[in-house]
Amino acid sequence: MAAHAAHLREYGEYNGIVELTTRKLSTTEEQCWEFTALATKNTDSMGFASDYEYHLRLVDGVWLVENLFYIDGSEKFEML
């Protein structure tokens, strides 16, 4: 859990999202939807699997892809 919290804090610092850099966050359910991540595993016809992580942000009722990462084992590579 601590590793996930540290990753979230680093992400907030890197992207200037102050709410994600604090130890506690008081928020509404609606505000929670502003910070969403999606992980996918894609397998091609030859059996090669690739993992991606999309970071989304809800802005004026529209979901925007904020970051895209290629995941290789324990490493992340920023794509956008």
C-alpha cells in the first residue's frame, strides 16, 4: 500500500496536482471521478502481450487521456 501511495504522490508532484501530494484527501464522490486510471492487457494474434496504463481526467464532462504508459514488468515508460 505504501508503494502505491508513494507513486500517487510522485504523480501529483510531477503533474502539479496538489490534492494528490497530501497525506489525506477529503473529497466528494464526484471529485473522485476526476482522478481515474485504467490498466489494459493487449494480446496480438502471435501471443505477444503488452500492458498499458491510461491516466484519465474528467474536464467539463469530457474524459481526457492525461498520460499513457507502456508497462514492462515493474517499469513504466511514458508514451504521451
